[in-house]
Amino acid sequence: MIKRYFSLLLIVLISLRLSAQVWVVPAENETRKSPFAFDDASRKAGSDLYYTNCKSCHGEPGKNNAIPLVPPPPDMASAKMQGNSDGAMQYKLISGRGPMPSFKNTLSATDLWRVISFVRSFNPSYKQEIASASAAAGTSAQNVKIVLSWLKETNQVQASISGVKDKVNQPLAGAEVKLFAKRYFGYLLVDEPRTTDALGKAVFNFPKDLPGDSTGYVQLVASLTNDVAFGETKADTSLVIGVPTYRPPLTEKRAMWNVVSKAPIWLLLSYTIAVFGAWGFIIYVLLQIRAIYRAGGRKEND
Ligand code: HEC
């Protein structure tokens, strides 16, 4: 009797576990398609992105050597992975789940499609469908420019976006912009992504205590989320908006990796004495051995 209940419970638990693993993709994402055709260039770029961002978890495509996480990262060539529509794959890359990170802020929209184009190269029966030109038009523009400026009173950074649309250079409304500050290693997202208003302007709140260089300069980079429609446009500007911070160069102070001239005299002296002492001892021992050898030779000749 208890056994029966137990197996029933087990079945319920297993089915719960399985249903928990279904990754629901909203209908509008499911049908999204890449605006450009996948070709050798996109697959090559996608391969580079895959090996830097994905291989550590998902393993070598087709080799089933993903790292054992729960839930496991599917192999890129597996039926589970290839069963996704292009749009579903894009959605999962943007949203992430559990150990699968979100790549919303780390990969541009174009780069996401490039990775997907690489993943598709492991599916011989894949036929690409491209987003119709009319769906992409309307929101797109050419020669897009981003200009960054500092609104001192409110400590905000303003991005002004303009581009050529319907043959006229004009401010671009409704474009989502992300602002990053360059740090020692990589970029830090400043504030939430913002959408431009009717004048093509978006305003970011800037933290008051962000360290800059010794004069307070902070290198800012702004980019558009939808770089598929607007092109891979970036602004790269340095503004004096950080807290001036003095960072000593790595070779300034005494350290293990530094040059000899930074070492203290006592260390140089004792090091030199130790080296000469050790070699002197070795040479002394060798001379003694030679003397013994010679003394032995003399006796035999007697
Ligand atoms: C830190 C480890 C990790 C990294 C890095 C990672 N993934 Fe994942 N990925 C996972 C895990 C774990 C899952 C399963 C998540 C789940 O089912 O809840 C997953 C699931 C996925 C899925 C959904 C598969 C499905 O169930 O339909 C896709 C698509 C995917 N990863 C693509 C990528 C790509 C492309 C990259 C690189 C840009 C990447 N992943 C980087 C761990 C990772």
C-alpha cells in the first residue's frame, strides 16, 4: 500500500520536474526572424562569439560535452536546441533562465543573430526565413549619430540621436539607448536603458560617486539596442563627470613584479651575498674533490 503511494508520488514529482523545464516563449517572440540572411561572414563572427561566451557551459557543438549543470545546457547540435525557432532562441538568449545568463546587455542585437546563425550551421535541414523588408522598414534609419553631453545641474548624461530617415536628417524618436562607463576590465551599465523622446533625446541618471581618472574623466559609450534597424552605431566620449581618482601605476611601488631599481639596498646586498656564498661553497667543494683525486693519484704512482 505504502509502496503504491510512494510510486504515485514519484510519478507526480517527476512530471512536475518535467513541466518545470518547459521554457515558455511568448507568441510574438516565437515568430521573430533575423533581418539579414545568414552567410559565411555571420557564421564566422557567430563562431567567435560562441567560443568566448557560450562554449564554457554548452561545450563543443556536436560533442555532447556540456558542463553538468541543473538543468543541463543542451548541446548546440541537439534536437532540443534545434527545435527552437530563430525567434525562440533569440528570446532565450535575451531573457536567460537559471544558470543560463541573459545576454541582453552583453551582446548587441546583431551579435545575437550572428550567434544563432552559427548555431544553425549544426542543423543540415535548417532553412532560414528572413524578416520581411516591410517589417524592418519604418523604424530604420541611416547614418545614425549619437552625441553625449552632461547636464551638470541634475548630474545626468543626455544622449541625442539623429539619423537619415525618409531622406531627411532628423532626430530619432523611440530608439532604445544603453549607456556604459568604461572600467578597468570591461563596461559598466549606467542606469536603465532609455528610449528617446520626440526630440531624439534620452536622459540617464549618472551616479555622483563614480571614480574617474586623475582629472575626473570617465569614458562613456552609448549604443542602440536595436542596432539591426539603426546600424551598429556607437558614441565613445570622455566627459569630466567622475570623481578624480589617483591610481598609482603598477610599477610605482615596491612589488614582486617590479624592476630591480625599486628593491631596497639590504635586499640587494643579502641576495648578492647569498648567491656568491652558495656558488663559493660549491666551487670550494669541487676544489676539495679535485685535491682528494690528485692526492689519491699520487699514492698509486708511489
Ligand atoms: C553559465 C553557463 C551558460 C552559458 C555561459 C551559456 N549558457 Fe545557454 N544554457 C545554460 C543552461 C544551464 C541552459 C538550460 C536552462 C534551462 O533550461 O532552464 C541553457 C539553455 C540555453 C538555450 C535554450 C535551450 C532550450 O532549452 O531550448 C539556448 C538557446 C542557449 N542556452 C544558448 C546559449 C548561447 C548561444 C550562449 C552564448 C551566447 C549560452 N547559451 C551561454 C547555460 C549557459
